[in-house]
Amino acid sequence: MAASSLKAVPKHSGRRNIKPEVIAYKKARILEEASAIFFEKGYEAATLDMLADRLHVTKPFLYTYYKNKGEILAAVCAMGVTESLGALDQVADAPGTPVDRLRAALEQVARIIIERSDYIVVYQREMMNLERSDAQQIMRLRHEFDIRVARLVEECQSAGQVTLSDAATMSVWMGGLLSWIPNCYRAGSRRSPESIVQQAVQACLRLIGIN
């Protein structure tokens, strides 16, 4: 949908009478445009007036969904890891071997990072502007991601598909490698997104001895 389809909520009704899916859509559109502005101009130079203009709404509309610019930044910065954890949920009970599930998880996360590359770059560049509580929450989510990937690796070890003794500790390095994708790929690059996904996944698997 176009940005102009966003409509301000009547002041007397707040969000009480809006369907959850409509709220989710409008919040997602705010974050989509905010991530682009933060990416282009930097967090400190970006303003809510710029964001409202880009969405063709009023600034009070933004306050209906986020209390301030800092809360929007926190939501942008958390997006990549939140969606990555969702991807891990999807493959947790998938059929196949443990290596199949690990590979599928890494592929999905790599695709999310490509899709959300602006969000990832904003987080990497603007994390110092996060409120302390927001930064700590995102770090907890990142730690949970590392733990979940380590469990997938441990399943590979238990099945005898991975023999490297410290393979589980490599999960942190896998996350770091995947987070480097935005530095290797931008929209319009001669390399296709899928080729980047496969190269990144192959590099992650080599960390634990899988060729």
C-alpha cells in the first residue's frame, strides 16, 4: 500500500477501536520509513517532522503509535533480531537432519538481514543513541539468538554430523558473520541476494567443519 493510505486516528478514539492487524500495518509503515530516514540522514539529524512528511500524516499520528523518536529507533534496531528469532521458531520442528535445520535457519536469517539491511545498519551505527534499557533488551535478544543457534549446532554434534569440539561456541561468530552481510550487499548490486545468502551460509557452516 502507498504511504498516503495511512490515516490519522481520531483523537477521541485513540487505538481502542482499530483492528490489531491495522495497528501492526501502520506501525510497520512507520518503522519502514523511519529506518530509511535514519539510514540516509543519521538518527540525530532525522526529525519526526521529516517522518510525518514522508508518510503524509501529521506528527500527532506518530505519537498514537510511538511515544517519541527514541522509541522508534529502538523498534527499528530490534527488528532484525526479533524476526531472526521468529525464523528460528519456524525451523525448530522442521523435518530432516539437524544440519538441514541449521542450514535452513541460517538461510532464513540471512534473507531477513538482506531484507532489513537498512535496519541492521541503523542499529550498528546508532546503538549509542539507544536508551540504556532499550540497548539492554536488544542485547538480551541477541544473546537468546546466539543460544538458540548454539542449540542447533549441539543437535548436529549429538547426531554425529559435527565433530568439532567447540562448535557450539562458534554460534557467536556465526551471528557476527551474518550481521556483516549489509557491508557486502546493497540493492542493485551485481551479485544476487540469493548468492549472498548461500555464500554466507556456507561460510557459517565451515566454522563448524561442514563443507
